[in-house]
Amino acid sequence: MEETLIKVTDVKGTVLKPIDATFKVEYKYEGEAAAEEVLVGDVKKGEVKGDDFPAPDATKDLEYSEVVIDVTDKPKKLPYAGKRIRFIGKVPPKGFPTDLPFIGKIPETKEEKKLAMAEKKEALIKELQKRFPPKEL
Amino acid sequence: MAAPDNEQFIGFNPLVDLTQRGSKLINSKRQTYTYEEIMSGAIGTTTLEGGSQGQLAGISKLAATYNLGGVEYDSYNLKCVTSLGPQATIHVVAIGSIEVGAGNIFFTSNRSNVESVDFNGFGGYTNNPLNFGAMVDDETEIARPLTGIFYVNQENIPTFPIEFNAMYIIAADAANFECDVYVDMDFIVEKGTTVEFTIA
């Protein structure tokens, strides 16, 4: 059964569902020069799902595993930066939150919030007009 | 039976802790509700303030809490009353923003209603759930089903934290239309987190 392997969240634990991001998981073994990519793909609705993280090579000593989240569409949808998260001597725990750092602006005044909502409204109208053009009264 | 008012329901001195039969809990350890709160679900009065598009909107905390797979949630209600007019092919109303301290918000119930006039059709007013297919009207004052899109949108602002949820009413059709909208939706948030509403 598929489970949540990676939960792409902000530092408050909120799942960043609309985020456009890719992920990769790397395993680095003792004595080897470079890490090996074992899993790669797109983040879907703020999550990476799968049966489990790949089992490390039992004949080698795992130095660390690393999860890399690359935000591909900032700040069009959400203002969060990518991140590398390293787990020493083990594979990542299933369902861990990524705690991506916020790189936007926290609104401080009501006017700022109202202005942002009004701008978004105008953007929505512009998009809707492509499919539903105005009609003469 | 006449509905008792809040005072009648309380019925004991609020300054004295009473023990309940078979329980060691005292009242200060209990969550108590007034009759009004139990019957309506809302705690306190839902105050709808006026916004920049003539909409009236606000949120109120509900009595119900949820435990979903070990995670506890508080529940709230969003209301908005507005007119979509004058007639046009597109109506977008910014209701306001719901900002939570932490966590996602999940809308668990939508009882929103659309009211239109049908004076020159079958007569009177039409009332339908807010969705495509809801009856809308125009200058003919004959109601007809809207065949485009009609929904309440929860959207993030690109530069703001994800905990800022902007709420919009979005309605569009190939032909001009107008109607009145009554948004009534319940949502849940992580228990104990702050919830702030800002009218648009």
C-alpha cells in the first residue's frame, strides 16, 4: 500500500499542497566518492507517495541519505525555497515533514491583505474572460 | 415547547462549582454551552461586516471538535451575503481572508445558497445550492440554470504564507446573469490554532 514518504511542509507543519516542486533521494555509502540517486520525481499535492524508500545496499555501509526538494515555480504559486535534508547513517523516516523556509512577505496590515486579495481578484477576472467573454447588454 | 433563553438554560449560580452525580469533574473543568450555542452550533454572535464590494462576511467558531486519526481539530463557519450584479458574464467577489496560525484548513460542509427572481417565469424566487446548474436571472426576470461555473474558491496569495487563505465567489456563464448568494460553509483547523478573518 502506498504511504506518504515525504510531506512537503513549511516550518509550521502546513502541507504546501499547491507547490510546484521536484524531489530526489540520494544514498551515500562509506568510501564512495559520490552519492547515488535512488529515487526521483515530482511532488504531487505537497506529498511524495510510495511503498517505501529503497532499501540500501546491504553489502555497503550507508554514510547518509539525503532528500533534495527543488521548488521549480517560485514565487508564482507559493514563496518557499527548496532544501536538502540529510539523515546520517539511515534512510529517511517515512512521512517526515520538510520544513521548507518561507521567502515571501508576511502581510502586516489589513490594507496590505485587502490589496493582495483585490489584485488576485483582477487576475482571476482576466483569466475567466478568456473563456467567458463579456456580452453586450 | 417554547425555546428557553440562555439564562434559563444555565439555571445555576455561575460562581459556584457544582459536582455532577457520578462524576468527579467540577464545572471549571468542563466545556459549557448556552442553549443558543447548542442549537446553532455557533459560539457567540456571527457578525458579518461590510466589505469593499458590498458583501457582508464573517466567521464564527463552532462548538464541534473533531479527532481525525489522532489529530484534533476545531471547527468554524464562514458566512457571506452578497449580490452578483449588475448582470454580466463574469462575477468575482473577494469575500475575505482566513488566516490560521498553523496548518491547513479543510472545508467539511457547504450549505451555500443562490437566490434569483422568476417573476416572469413560474413566479416568485428560486433557491438552489451554489453550483453550476443553479438558477440565475437577468433583465427578463426569468430564472434559468447557469451552465458555466459557480463555486467558492480558496486560494493562496503568491507572496504570502500558505496559512493565508483568500476566499472568492466565482461565477461565469456564456450569457449575462445576476443573482444573490448566501455562502455558508464549515471548515476545520488544527485544534487551538489562531484563526483571523479579514474582510476584503
